[in-house]
Amino acid sequence: MPLFERVRKLFTRDPEKRVREIAKQIESNDDDVRWIAAHDLGKTRHPAAIPHLAKLLREDWNWNVRGSAATALANIAHPNAILPLVQALQDKQEPVRSHAIFALGKIGRKMQGLEVEGKEAKALQLVGKHFQPNEELGVIRNAYQAAFEGKITEKNAGLYVKQLRALKGKVK
């Protein structure tokens, strides 16, 4: 797609139309086009982009595209982006898992002090602020699961994450 067309689609006044226009590009056979589409969908910061990015994150054959989709979900920072990112922690490629970890941490930090709804969002809000940028996958998975299941509280979340970190993410 020519640069002019790409810029025009990014700056259309109707954000949902902008998402629809950009989302058409995720069906391309060109990895670079899909990577750029994921990036551009994240720049919209509109929740309507989440299903398109979740599909890329779940189904794309190129790990760079999946990583770009995870980062784009972080830019949108909406509670509906949490579940696809948690599922991406199971991706077979380490860079995709790293992007998902980064994205979950970023969303968790943005949610601090906000009134959030939904069990996934509340769990991430509870533990997300305690994650380091290069956090081990096991630490994130187990801390998130404990928060989701109500096994930890605001009072002990930081200590729980530290203990998981010391145990390399393994739960005793």
C-alpha cells in the first residue's frame, strides 16, 4: 500500500471506519503488510481493533506479526485485550511470549487507580504493576492465575510476585 494511502487511512475522522480500513490488510499474504497493519491498528487505540489483533496474535504464521499484534494490544490498553495476551503466553515462539509479557505489564500499569470491570482486568490490575519488563513467563502466568482465582490480595500481591521470581515461577 502506498504511504499516502496508509497515512490517509490512519487519519480518517471516524475511528471505527479507520479500524475497518486498516483491518482489511491483515488478510494479506505479505508478512510486512500484516505487521504494519497490526502496528497501525494499535495506533488507533480503539477497542474495535481488538478482535482483529487477537486473530493475528492467535493465528498468524509469522512470529513477528504476532509480536506486533501483542504490542498493538498494549497500545490500546483495554480490558478486552487481556485474554488474548494471556493466551499468547503459550505461544511456541519466545519473542511472542515476551511481547505478550510486555503488553500485559503495560496494560496492568495503565489500569492502576482505575475502576475496572471483569475478572481478567481486576486480576491483571492486581499483579501487573509488580511485573518487570523481562519477567519470566512462569512468574506472570502463576501470579495472574493466583490473582484471577482470588488467592492473593492487594496487600500480598507484590510479595507473591517476588516469591515467584525467586522460585523461577514455580509454585510450591
